Amino acid sequence: MIDTLRLTAEEGLDLVERREVSAAQLHSAYLEAVAKRDAELHSYLRTVDEADGDGIPIAFKDLISTRGVETTAGSKILSGYVPVFDATVATRCRDAGLSLLGKTNMDEFAMGSSTENSAFGPTLNPWDPERVPGGSSGGSAAAVAAGLAPWALGSDTGGSVKQPASLCGIVGLRPTYGTVSRYGIVAFASSLDQIGPMTKTVRDCALLYRIVAGRDPCDTTTVQLPEPVEIPEREDLTGVRVGVPRELNEAEGIQPGVKELTERTIELCRELGAEVGETTLPRSVEYGLPCYYLVAPAEASSNLARYDGARYGLRVEGGDGVRAMYDRTRDAGFGDEPKRRIMLGTYALSAGYYEAYYGQAQKVRTVIADEHAAAFEDFDVLVSPTSPTVAFKLGEKAENPLAMYLSDVLTIPSNMAGLPGLSIPCGLSGGLPVGFQLIGPQFSENTLFHVGHALEKAIGFDVVPRRLQ
Amino acid sequence: MAITRDEVLHVARLARLELDDEEVEKFTEQLSAILEAVAKVSELDLADVEPTAHPLDVLNVWAADEPRPSLSLADALANAPEREAGFFKVPPA
């Protein structure tokens, strides 16, 4: 009997390698768990019946193109779309023997922080089904937390891997921009989008990053990793300089329980041998969110122009020719959040506003990158809460876009600078998981894995949601 | 910075979205609030700062000029809502 609630990917790989279970048996065990628990949670949009690899299974966020398997990005406008090619990350997983378990739910076009923006209904948090799993990779986070996949891939533009990992009590990595191919990924904001692993442990996270990372000739923004990915083993932090940016740790809206656990984890860094000091990101946090909400929608308005009903996806015809078809298809196919962002981006890029909005936001981006670079002169990693709050209730922020945007206030600044960030669970507040964010310089994933792994061992967080035990 | 109803209609036209009256009203209100929040970037004097379009310094990435297989016509048209004689078919302009 395979306990999918507890099995890590590393343990699964070991079982398969020692031939104690077959790939097909493992695949079936997860599908049985899905049948048992996912009617409630709705973490999957669809599952794949047969194992197509000889290794362990994996779940993909539904914006990763999978040949022959419907890929919707959580949108009605892509309903019924079946890719004729695999994304590079899908190819790499296949080459590593991983079998596709299914495609996970997400906020439409990765726009959201709760998975409530999915055109196919929300995913619920395995720790408390009255609450959201975070987003936009909420389906992947919930699936891993509830033992419905040993690991999963998500995507992170403003915090869409780190924040749901935090809210579901799992590990999530947003890699350095350019280290994981975006070929075959449904695009949202191309200068920010990154695919990232979502796992039960930091070691699993490193293993999956090793599989998907590296230069891809099909994505010219990718680069070769400067050093091989190391699977972390060290459990001390001797010699590591940990910086605590004041603005990220004292931001408005951080819940007291979140603050307390973060402080305790920072203290733990010290106990494990790290040098801990305070630092500052004076403008990155205050201006990060407004900067993001100009840059990302501007890029989205361009990327989402391709959905016109002509070549794939939904088509709604009027009586008045091709223009009416475009307009009606887009009005019927997009939900409110993509519409808001397309309009915001179109406005920010339009004549007369470009310099004041988009141009200025690009300069703020330089300021943010410079501030982080300055902090990394003195520190190896920067730490903070991942999300200001634990998982919130369904519907709580659904009618107020600005309140929802604030969910990513702590993850956005480093994303604007293309930096890697790791979220690990650091404890429970009121019975709900709290995530601890580790940010490093570009290409410092090995350091993040080392620090994350040492903390994970010292914290001893039990990743299985209490109500499922 | 409030956005007017007329501006919302103009932007919707640019973005090829046919919004109904209810949407126009809702988006006018929501976009005004969002624009007010993001206009914060204009508080900073950044006249001497270079813009960042892309987080990595990657320049002039060339692909080898070698032919390789591309999608077949059947694959390219596989998801078309309507097709005819090897083309995507759309209503007349």
C-alpha cells in the first residue's frame, strides 16, 4: 500500500529504482487518491489514465503545453485546445521518465492569487476547504499538499509558485529568470514568467529543478546554468550571511502569527550558525507592486492579443464579419481578470501615457534590481514571510482586485529583478501553514536549496494537512 | 487618476473587447482604483535611471541557420475552429 500523502518524490524514485513498485502502480495509486479526494478539492482539471514513463508521476499546471492533452490555462477561450507539441519542460520531464498524471487548475492565464479566477471553478485548500489554496498555481500546490501528486510544476510571474506553496504548506521555487525554458508555456508576462517546481521537500525541489533547468535553443531568453544543481545535504548554516530586509518584514498587512513564525525561523538561522543582520530595500517594496501592475499587464495585453478565434480555441461569431468575431470571441472567452489586465496594459501602453506609466515602471525595475544587488553585497540570502497572510477564505477578496493584488506584495519585488526565491513551510498559525521566503542573487539556487534544506530539517514541519491524517 | 467611461470604451476598442454596459461601468470603477494605485511610480524622480526591459543581460542570441522539421499542415490546422483547403477560415471582413 503506497501512502501518497507522505511519499516524497525522492522516496518514490527510490521505490521505482529498487523495483519495489512499478511506474504503472505508482501512477494508479495517485489516480486512486485523486478519485478519493479531488472531488472536494478540484486541484485537477483533467487526469491522464496511463503512465507514459518508467519513473514517478508528475502534475503540470494547465498552462504547460502537453501534446495530445487539452491545455486551457484555466480559460474558456482555450477550452478544447489540444496542443500538437510539448513544452520543453514537458519534454525534459518525459526524457527523465516522469509520467504525466494530469493538468492542474489555475487562475485564468495565471492572473490571480487564489485560483478563484479559473473559468472552471476554484480549487480548495487541503488544510481547510473553506479557504483558497493561493494562486495562480493553486491546483499544483493543493495536489502536492493533498498527496495527489508526488510533485508538480507551476509558474510564477508575480509570486504564483511561492504564494500558493506558502498557503498550502509545501516547498516552491521560483527560479532565476532565464534558467527554465518558456517554450510551449502559455504566455502571460514574458519578462517575468518562470516555470518552477512545487514539492514536499527542498531536496525534491532541487531534483526537479535539475530536470527542467538549462538552456533551450527554442527559448532565446534561456541561459546555461553556471554550475550544476546540487541536491542539498548540509544541515548547518555556518558561514551563511542572512539578511532581513526591514521593509519586507514590517510591511503593512503582515498577520501577527505570520510575523511571529518568521521571526522564530530567523532565530533558527542564527542557531544553525548563520550570521543574521538587518538590511534595507527602501523603494523595492513600496514601489514593487505598482511597478508590477504596469509591466505585467502591458506584456499581457500584447501576449493575449493572439486569442482572436481565428486559429484555435473558442470562436463566437456575430453577423458582422471578422472584426465582430474577434470582439465577441474575446468578450465571451476572457474572464474579468484577464479583461482588466488587458485594458490596464493597453491603456499604459497607449499614446500619451506610455512614458508616464510603462516607461516609468521600467525605470523602477532598474531601481529594484540595484537595491537588491546592494543588499547582496553584504548578504547571501534575504528572508521574509512569503505571503503576508495565511490562506484566506473563498470569496473574501474576489470582488476587490486591489486587495487580491496585495497577496503578492512580498514576492513581487525580487521577481521584478529576475531573482530566484524559495518558499518553505515554517509552521502553523491558527492551524494554517505559513511560508518563509528565501531570496538569493541570480543563479544562487544551490545556496537557496542549502539554506532551505537546513531549515526544513530543523523545523521538522509535517507537510500532511491535519484533516487528512 | 480616474479613467472615464469614454476612455474605457476607447481602450476596449483598442484591445478588441466588446464589453456590455454592466462591464463598462464595473471596469471604469475598478480600473480607476487600480490606476490610482499604480500611478505611485510617478512619485519617483528617475530622469537619470536607465529602463530595464529584461532581467538578464542576454544579447544577440542566434540560432544555427539549419532547416529542421516544423509543424505539418494538418497539425497547424488541427485546432482551427474552421478550415478550408489548407487555410484557416474566418468570416469576411
